[in-house]
Amino acid sequence: TLGGVEFAVADLGLAEFGRNEIRLAEHEMPGLMALRREYAGVYPLRGARVSGSLHMTVQTAVLIETLVALGAEVRWASCNIFSTQDHAAAAVVVGPYGTPEEPKGVPVFAWKGETLEDYWWCTERMLTWDGEGPNMILDDGGDATLMVHKGVEYEKAGVVPPADDNDPDEWKVFLERMRRSLAADSGKWTKIGGGVVGVTEETTTGVLRLYQLAAQGQLLFPAINVNDSVTKSKFDNRYGIRHSLIDGLNRGTDVLIGGKVAVVCGYGDVGKGAAEALRGQGARVVVTEIDPICALQAAMDGYPVKRLESVLSEADIVITTTGNKDVVTVEHMARMKHQAILGNIGHFDNELDMAGLARYPGITRINIKPQVDEWIFPADGPGDGSGSREDGARGEGSRGHSIIVLSEGRLLNLGNATGHPSFVMSTSFSNQVIAQIELFTKHEEYDNEVYRLPKKLDEKVARIHVEALGGELTPLTKEQAEYIDVDVEGPFKSEHYRY
Ligand code: NAI
């Protein structure tokens, strides 16, 4: 704590750099700035205590300061151990009017390169307010929501369940954090769970968790699914990835993408952006899918649709975008080409069997630089069948083929690069701010279910960004509006329209 602001960030000395980048980002985030102007002097979030878990980047800094401008008190942590931009975190703590010696900003608990222990500690600090707890959560991937729900559940049971041998490390670390938390203050989570009036969730994976909780009748407060605003998933997930996937590959490896065979696993919104970006660089892109509709879309867009097993021996780059688990197994990795690049941009690292890779007999890991690892398989090892070294070194000594894994299997666009650029995050975060205002001011009108924002607000977000790009919207005449049965002012589409 310094100047009354509690924080845990890498280096407050980076605040000036962060502040300069935040200033440039504000110009590229017209949606957030329009909301600041629209609500100037109104403070719709006055009284809101927002606990936020979302990648602590420059763009998120503009979101945080928008929430503050609208009257909220905020505490923040990142939702990924590698995604924090330390200069952005420092600038948010210092605030626009503070100094590193006397910070006047927002409590942030995040730095690039946290351990899992650090991660859950930061999440708990972010949810722990002096006096009253948070009344709003802003989540990305659902970890903050998970922590509150599990805390309430364990307090009710009076015990944290023991870890199972088969549990992933993340879960074991989480259970340990909860055990310590309950030992320190046993009524804490029930109080927090009872105080929160709403959560707004950023991403596909977090939304899935919310719908599961709601279906089991266990959701403790109403939720708004921000991801499925059209101006979120059809823009951030797609065009954001189109930008930041290549950025991550370049900063991580600097390998020429043109001419290479790149496999994109999953052809949802993220997969579509990923495939387009790789094709734009001249890669020969192959898609894998489980869903025939998305597979057919990929085929119509000109991509061969294959099983991963069929293309592994040719693949130079493999990117997972599914939000599913075990998509690339260690057996797949053992069969990849020498120095093939493997990365994930789905929310969690379990898309790749990183645990299996670490346990593979005879495997060695060389850390090339932060968030870039070469994993070397043993020569003639059980899985070294089709992986081959072009330099003929196979069989001479103990080294077999190697693969290059980015960000330890976690979101490579945020781990190896700086995530999506400001303009597209402005569309996402405008929905976040609108959703926070909606739930904070009208939570009594909502049940403990998952809701989406009305289309009219989606169109409002889009309109601001079309205008910022100098686009001219064609106004409907009254006659035309009647003919297609919409209002002149919108919404312009039915709910079932798919964009
Ligand atoms: P989506 O549901 O639109 O797409 C996922 C696709 O993967 C679906 O078409 C599904 O059929 C397919 N799939 C599922 N299992 C598969 C398997 N075993 N093999 C091949 N395909 C499979 O979801 P969306 O919005 O594209 O998000 C995907 C993931 O990316 C989520 O975890 C989401 O949270 C994350 N995300 C990451 C971002 C980033 O900045 N890195 C940005 C936005 C979303």
C-alpha cells in the first residue's frame, strides 16, 4: 500500500510509459470515450464496487478508467498468468493524477509471469475489499466467479475437498488457496457471494461456465453474457485474433509464415480469424472441426478440412482455437515435424496436453526466451516415429525432433504479444460497460440467470465505431422500414438473425 492504494505490480516506475500508451489507446477506443461523454456528470456506477478479472493490458486500463469515470470503485487482477502488460498495470495504480511515489489510482494485483500460486492470490486480493465486499464482478473466463461460488460452497460444507491425484495442477493450487482462505476467515466468501448483485462475462469459455451454473440452479447472481453481443464475438474473437495471432507468432518465433502448412483446430469465431490471418501471410491453411456446419464453412472458404492425424506429418504450425480440452495430445506432439510450432489461443491451456508433454519419457525442455520453449523428444523414443530432423541428427545421440511451444500452451496472442488492439477492444469493452451499468442499476429486474444485452445496444456500439472509421450509414426511409418491418431507428434484425 502506498498513498492509500493497495497493489502488487512489477514496477511503478513503468507508469509513465503506460500512461503514454493509455493516452494513445483512448483515441483508438471511441466506444469507451463516447460512454464517458454520454454519462459525464451522471455517474451511473456511483456506489458500484467492481472486482475485475481480465487481462491487465493497456486496453483494459482504458476500460478500468472508464468504470472509474462513471463513478465505480474498482479492484483488478489479470485472468491469465502471462497476459499482464506491466507498464499498463503500473499506470493504473499510479492513476492519471498520481506519481509512482504517491499513487492515486486503482488497486491492481497483476504482473507478467505469475506462478499459479500468485495467480490465485491475486484473484483473492482483487475480490477482497476493506469493509464491504464487491457488489459487481467483471470476469473473463469465469475464474473470479468460480472463486466466489466455490468459496460459498466450501464454507457451507465447512471443508475444502482434498485434491485428487488426477486433478490438474491448476486445480490443486486453487484448492490450496481456498483452504488457506477459509482458515483465515471462514465467513468471507458467503459474505462476498451475498453482496454481489451481478457479473458480466467477457469470453466464450466463461459464458459456458455461467450457463452450466445456471442450468444446475447454482448461479448466485444474475449474469450478462457480453461475449454473445454481436459487437463482441463477431469482432474481437474474429478480427482481434486476425491481428494478434500473427503478432504472437512473429514476436515468439519470427518464423516466415508464407508457404508453411498451418493447421487451425476449430473454425468458430476465433478459428475464422486465425485461418484468415495465416492465409493472409501466405500459409497453406488446413482446418479441423467436429461440427459439420463450421467444417462446411471452412470448406466453402477454401480450406481443406482434415483430421489432425492426417496433417501432422506436414504441419509447420498448429494453432488451437476450440475452447475444448485435449485437442492436441502428447501423442500428436510426438509425431510433429522437427521445430514445428504449437500454440493455443483458446481460453485455457488444457487444449494442449502440456501435463502429458512434461511427463513424456526422456523429454527435455529448453527455455529459449520468456514464453517460448523448445521441447526435445528423445531420439528413437516411443513416439519419435514420424517426427524427423532435417539435419539427419536422428539417432545420433539422445536428441530426437523438437517442437516449439508458445506461452506454455496458454493464450499465445496475450503471452507472446500484447493481445488484441485497442479499436476492437473498444467494441468489446463498450458492451462490458453497458452491461455493468445495466446490472448494477437494474439488478432487481433480473433473476439468477444468464442474459444478453438488447440488440439496440449492440447496434449503438457498432454505430459509434462505424462513424469513427468514417463510414456513412444509409438511413432507412419510413416506407422502406415498413416494407421490411423494422423501426427506422432499429433494431434492424430479428433475434434469430446470425450475421
Ligand atoms: P466457438 O464456439 O465459436 O468456436 C470453437 C469451435 O471449435 C467450434 O466451432 C467447435 O465446433 C470447435 N471444436 C470444439 N472441439 C473441437 C475439437 N476437438 N476439434 C476441432 N474443433 C473443435 O468459440 P470462439 O468464440 O471461437 O472461442 C474459442 C476459444 O477462444 C474460447 O476458449 C474463447 O474463450 C477463446 N477466446 C480467446 C481470445 C483470445 O484473445 N485469445 C479471444 C476470444 C475468445
